[in-house]
Amino acid sequence: MSQSLDRALTLMTRLATGAKTLDQLAESAGVHKSTVLRLLRTLESHHFVLREGTRHYRLGSALFDLANQALEDRDVRKAAGPALAALNDRTGHTVHLASFEDGEVVYIDKYEGRHSVRMYSRVGKRAPLHCTAVGKVLAADLAPARRAELAESLDYEAKTGNTITSAKAYLAELDLVAERGYAVDNAEHEDFIHCVAAPIRGALGGVEAAVSVSVPKVLLDFEGLLALVPDLVAAAEEASAANGWTKQRSVDINSSSERG
């Protein structure tokens, strides 16, 4: 990566946390203010950075336009939208759509719940695979060898007292997820929130995304959470159908693979 590009990306990452002064940005990038000012002027000319008053800079509209275009280009997000919105309306709880990217969960859509407790998540945020229900769903779809390789590569940071902390336990959990068709985060990522997730499949039967329903424990106990599974699975199947998946096609593909 070129030095100028690396510095520009560093500046934009720093600005993601809020408006900053030239001095603050120069300190973050570890270069002289004149160098930072040249980069900021270039970014500003393309609307990636906006000057606020005389001293501060913040992210500009071009970055948000690109992000929205990239999200809209994800077919699974568009296809799943109606089913996820209906699930959110039916349950009143927060609904997430997530994909697998570079060994992590990436949230690509979110429908806020009607309760006052807000989730930490946001569109574009990453989360671990080992302690999120969506992460388990996405990992459970991998081929056995790839699943084992992935399990051995994870750090297993203990987020709560319920977090899975070993590859052996994680692989056993993924086997259970693959068998029953949904995953549970029993306060494994955050100790005050639990959730359930199910797969959204594509035309060839593979899991392209995961949908979850997340609920603060103060609003719903674990049995109440599991009672949401039928609605969740129905929404996931509806979203999968809109994404090109049919059960018959999956059966045909699996039968062909077994004969081959």
C-alpha cells in the first residue's frame, strides 16, 4: 500500500469516532501537520472529508454514499428485507442480518426493537464468531475440514461467563447448530443480552447470511427466547426463498453430490 493512501485511510479511521482538529490528526498519523493538511484537502475535494468551522474536520458525504451503495449491492440484504422487517414488527425485538467476512461476523442490516434498551451493534460493525448466534450459524455451514481449521484459529476471548473458550466445545456447538437448524447465544457475547439465529440460504443451498433476534434478558427469559425460534426460522426460510433458495433444489443438489 502506498504511504499516502495508508495515511489517508488512517485519517478517515480516526475521523470515524468524531470531528478532530488538524493537531489531533497529525498526532494520530505520526506525520507533520503540513502533510496531513495536504491529504485532508485532497479528501475534502472528493467529499470524503468535510471541514467544520475553522479548526475541525469530520467524515464527508461521499463515504456514506459509497457505503450505502455497497450495502444495496448485497443481493441477500435486499432479498431478505421484507421478511426481516416483518419479523421485527411481529416480535418487537431487534433483528440483525449478518455475513461472514475474513473470519468474523459483519452486520449488514439491522432493525431496531421497540424496547428502550439499545444493542451495541450497528451496520458495518464486526463481531466474533465463537460467541454470537449469527457467527455460529455462519460457521456451521462450512465444510467439516474448513470448520475444524476455523475452530483452531479462533482466540476464544471470554466475553462473559457463558462464552465458549475451546475449539473442541465450539465444534460440538456447531454440530448441534447444523443438526437443529438454528443457533443460540445464551448471554455469551454480552451478559445482559441473548439471541437466536437462523441461516438464510442462496439458490445453491449454501448459507449466505444469518438472521437473528436479540433480546435483553430483563425483557425475556431463556424459555421466552426459545419460543421465538419458530417465527425466526419461518422468516429465515421466507428470506431464503426470496434469495432464490428452494428446498427441492437443495435436495436435488445434495443428491447429485452424493451420486458424484
